[in-house]
Amino acid sequence: MLDHLNDDCLCEIFRYLSIKEQLIVTTLNERFRDIIVENFWRKKYNKFTTTGDKSFDELNLLEFQKFYGYIVPHIKELTVHTTADRKRV
């Protein structure tokens, strides 16, 4: 049924999904994946940082790796933060 909707309608539906739900939709078919990657992730995550976005908290490691695989070709700036405690000497 969703296959019959145009891209604008699908974008409006996909806008209300969490990152985890969008990731699930990307596995359904190539068209849905392309819509989500191109209309949401490509623009939002071209300057990617590993902290500050709580939407990633719901992803497990495999899901994050899959998500990262989709956006890595579009990343223009990457900031990586560590959660490791640093000892002061």
C-alpha cells in the first residue's frame, strides 16, 4: 500500500519515525531507503558528532553500524567524543 504513495507523502510519514524506526524502514525496500537517506539523514548528519543527539541512544551497536554505513558517504565533518574517564596526573 505504501508503494503507491509518492515520495512527498512518504517523507511526511517517515518524518514522524524515530531513527530506529527509520532504520527498520530502510530494510523494507530500496526506494524507502533512498528516501530516508537522501531526505533526512544526508542533510541532517553531514556534520556528524558522536554526542549531543539522544536519538542514537535507542540504537544497539549493530543498528548504529548499519546507520553509520548509510550516512558515511555524506559526512563532510566528523567529531568523535569519548566517554572514557581520563585520569589527571
